[in-house]
Amino acid sequence: MMALSLGSGLGCSTKLTSFVCQQNEDCVANERAGRCEDTMFCSFSDTSCPSNFRYGSASGAMSDMCTGEALIGDAASPDIVDGGRANALDAGAHDNQGRPSIAMALGRSHTCVLLEEHLTAPSDRKSVSTCWGDNTVGQLGTNVSTGSDGSPQSSFFNGGSGIATGITAGHHTTCRYNELVFECFGDDGNARLGPGTSYDYNVDTIDIGPGDESAVCIDGTRNSGMIPNAAPIYCWGSNTFGQIQPAMGSTTTLNQAPFQSFLTDETVVIDELGVGKEHVCVLTSQPGLSSEITCWGNSEKFQVGKRRQGPVKIGDPSAHIFGPTLIDELMNPVRLAVGYNHSCAIDRDGTVFCWGGNGAKQTAPNTAEPAIEHATRITGLNKRATALSLGKDHSCAIANDTQVYCWGSNALGQLGQGDNTATIGDPVVGMEGTRLMGVDRIESGQDHTCAHVPAKGVYCWGLNDEHQIDTTSTTRYFSAVLSYAESE
């Protein structure tokens, strides 16, 4: 049994920043026994709380709160402060009637939400996306430039049945897709838009890299001429770092047509796909067996993992270009996220591991090393993670307490902690210190991040220089604000 001084107004002489419990016996303060809540924090008897229990002062964002106290996004407490509204696109805006979003996508300076089906006629259902922010190359969905004046744009999905299942965004590009077709709009530099809007592929997911020379990749089987049940990755765009044709290394060829970049046999499932600025990673698994992550492309900052005997260095020795390389420090990864020059994964026990560029401590917050060669455990989070999203110089995770925790650069408010300090273990907060909780999805752009709270909407924080958070202002936000409101 651990006898730690855990606070909660009990006259403790020691105050811990955060203590994670596993069982009730872990919670003892000044010889008073507490209980271990589902949030993995200790609470202690306090009759002034409606629940008769109050969290201890070593309970992270919940410190000294009554258990059950409402946080931002708690649907049971509609009177809680929304964390501020950034001219939120809410009920009635753009004839979308505040419909719930089913997916989000963030580019360098724009934000999109894919909404539930829109009924245009009794027999005609279509998906619609609403985007805001920079639209200098039509990346908000109309392929018509409206500049970056903050005007949000809504457009219908034109592929297949008219119903989209996903949306993704890159530097200045956006794609929507379903299982049969995908369509892309925005910047066609380096052939990012591909040959057109109709493709002969079954699409599971699609991802766009965040840079000017990034690839666009899909996880899906071609409808003809493909090995039955095989799991391929097709990519197109720039191949400057072998991210499209890893077996050939660096070439100046632009691949407008999708190229088979990665193929597994019929026993392997591709679970997740991530495209970085100059590298690509995939998470694969075999039913009943372990899972693994493989990366390829530019590894100058160890984006493809450690440099050892396994990877085959291709092309110019000074270019650090590697073919498919196993990230073998991970025991059994279940989630994957890829940023500009770094990648992170969640292992089966909820632990976060990262590797790659670390110039802003986005990969290893407790070291100043500029690049991290091995997949390294993130310490200080003290939570089990359930989802990840990575920006250019920051990383974020949804934890098992449904709050968001970020690390890395906070110069532009990327960590959402209310100011420009950078403390791992502190959660994203709303305006005036209200807490953001109940998050079920998260996405990051270059320097901003958005989180979705069911029945509330999309909350965003970070850089807002092109109205990617607030359609009427370019003020950067160090706290989460409501950018798209959903109807109750």
C-alpha cells in the first residue's frame, strides 16, 4: 500500500503534480483512505461536494474538483461555459442546421468538417462538408479561390452514391472519399490532385502529407488486376524522397497516377496509414497475432526509424532515403499518427511512443536531442492514450479520461494550455480555465488542433492567421474555443 501525501485540503506537506492510482489502496493521505476513480485519480471524502467526494490536489486537471463535476463537453451539464466561441458555425449556418460532424480534416491553414447526410430531395441524400480558413487555391471545396477572408465554404460530395465516409487535408489540399471513389481539390502542385475525381479503387482511407513535396496515399484494393484480398498502399505526387516508389529511391518523376508503394499478403490487414512531409508509415496486423509499423522515405531525422543494418539505404547516400523499415521497438501497436518529421504510436497498453524530429520536443519532451532514433516512450503523460494527432512541432493525445494532452512547441498556442508555457501532463483547457472533456476525435494541422465533443461541436486552438479557427478574427488561441457548433 502506498502512503503518499495526496492533498484534497487535508493539510498535506507535499503536493504532487499528478499521481495515477490503480486501486483504492493506492489512495492514502495523512492516514485518511480515499478511493481510486475511473479517471485513475484519487478522491477523498468531502461532504461539501454533491457526490461527497473531492479529487486530491495531485489529480492533474481535476485537482480539487468534486467528483462528477461538469467539464466542457459534459452533456449532462448544459450550463457549463462553452470555452468561448470563435464565431462558431452553429445551427442554421450555411443551411447545415448544426448537423453533427462525422469527421474532421485540418490542413496547414484550413479546417473542414464532414457532416451527416444532407437531404436535398426526398430520394436524394448527399454528404456535405463545411470548411473555413485559407482558400487561396480552392482547398475549401469549391476549387475556386476566395482568398483567406474567413468566408466558410460548403459543398456537396459528388462521388459515387453521393455519401462520403471520410475527409482528409494536407498542406493546401483536401480530399473526400467513400469506399468506391474519392475527389480532391485545392493545390495541384506536384500532381497532388491525381488524374481526376473518379478512381478505380476500393478506398478504406486516404491521407495527404503536410508539405509541398508530400505524397498522397490511399489504403485500398484496386478493382481490377489486384491479388485477391491483398492489402496494398497506393501513392501519388512527389517522389523526391522515395515516398511514392520506395524501391527506386529518389526520383524527380511526378506520379500523377496512383503507384503501388506497399503490398502485404492476404493474411495481413492494413489498420492505419499516415503520410508525413517526406515519409510514409503504415500500421499492419494479422488476426490473432501481433501488429507492427513500417515506414519508408526520408529518414534524415529518423522519420523512418533507427539507422541500423535492417533498412536498405537507397540512392544518394547523403539523402538518408530508406525503403520499408520495421519500427521494431514497438511490442504491439494499435494506433498510428504521422506529423511533418516525426511519428507516434500507441501500444496496446495505452503507452505512447514517438520517433523522428525533436526540434521542439514534439517527439521526446524530456530531452533536447534534435532527433530521436528509437521509438521512445513519452514520459510525464501519466495517462493511457486512446488516439493521437501530430502537427509540425507539436503532438496531442486523447487520454482515457477523455481529455486532450499535448506536448512540443507552444509558441503559437499549439498545446491549448491557456498560455505559452509547455507542460506535459496539463490538459487542453477552454477560455477562463474551463476544462475540455468528452473528446472522441482529434486532428492537427501545421500549428492548430481541433477536437470533437459529441453533441457540442468542434473545439480548436493554436494559430489562427488565416481564420482556420475563427472566421472573423486572426487572433491566435492559447485555449480551446468552439469553432463549429452542433445542435443538441
